[in-house]
Amino acid sequence: MSLNPQEFMAKMEARMVFSNEDKAILKAGEDWGKKVAEEMADHFYNYLGRDPEMNAIINAKEGRIHRLRETFVQWFLEMFTGIDEWGNSYADRRWRIGLVHVQIGIGPQHVVPAMATVVRAVGDKLQAEGKNDDLRNALGKICMIDLAFIEQAYVEVSSSAVLKETGWTEGLFRRLISTGAGQHATA
């Protein structure tokens, strides 16, 4: 089970209907993104800092929170610029971000509501400034694509670890998951 970031990006763009118009809207909003990036980092890390488990993770090493905030600001701005028109470099970077989340233990149960906090804060800021919904909608789409990369990193890393440890085939693994999910759905 190995993810190709470029193929995954293309698939997510199609699923989210992330269009050339959305890309143009984001690029046109780059200056606004620069203006609010630090504020959005505040919302994100204030939210995570209220959770004892996440607070321990983001402050586990000296200087980690500072580095994470810098990375957040860069990530936020990259959504507006697309790095390379939301191409290979963008997809590779989003995949690496997902893998880092797995590595340091920031689970989906933390990432999803934290991302929702950012999306909500962006919407509130845009509304307070009297801007139309186009930028909010385009930013919401790319945020969800980025979130899909993080979520998929957990699936890929977990699946690969189980397959390596057990020697199972991917087909057997998928059948076991499907069977287990069916049992839990009726419980």
C-alpha cells in the first residue's frame, strides 16, 4: 500500500471540484493570506493547546511549538500560492506534512477539529471584513484536500506496518478490515 502523492492530489481535486477558478481566487487572495496567517496560527494552536494530550505533544521538545507555528504559517500561505500550481511539489509537501503528523502522534481526532477551527476562523475573518464567499469556499476546498493527505498518511502508515509485521497480503488485510467494520456497524 503505497500512495502516489500526485495521483492522490489529482483524485482529491476532482472529488472536491477544486477548479482553476478556485486556484485563481486563492492566488488573488495571497496578500490577505499573508496578513492573517499568524492570526490563524493563533487560532489553531490555542485550540490544540486547550487539549492536554495535544498540549503535551506540541510542547514535548524545546522550541517545538515555535517550529510548528512557523510551519503552520508556511502551510497556510502555500494554500494561496499552490507552490507549483498545486502540482507535484504541492502534493509531495502535503504528503510529507501528513507523515510528520503520524510521526509526532497528532492523530485525526485532533487534526480534524483543529482544521475546522481554522476554516471557521477564516470564514469569520472574511465575513468581518465584508468579503464575499468565493475565497472562503476555495480555501475550504484546499483545506479539505490537505486534510485528506493527513488522514491518508495514517491509513498508509498503519496498513504498511501491519502488512510488514504480519506478512499478510493487501487483499487479506482489506477483507479483515471490511469484515471487522461490518461487525462494528451492527454492534
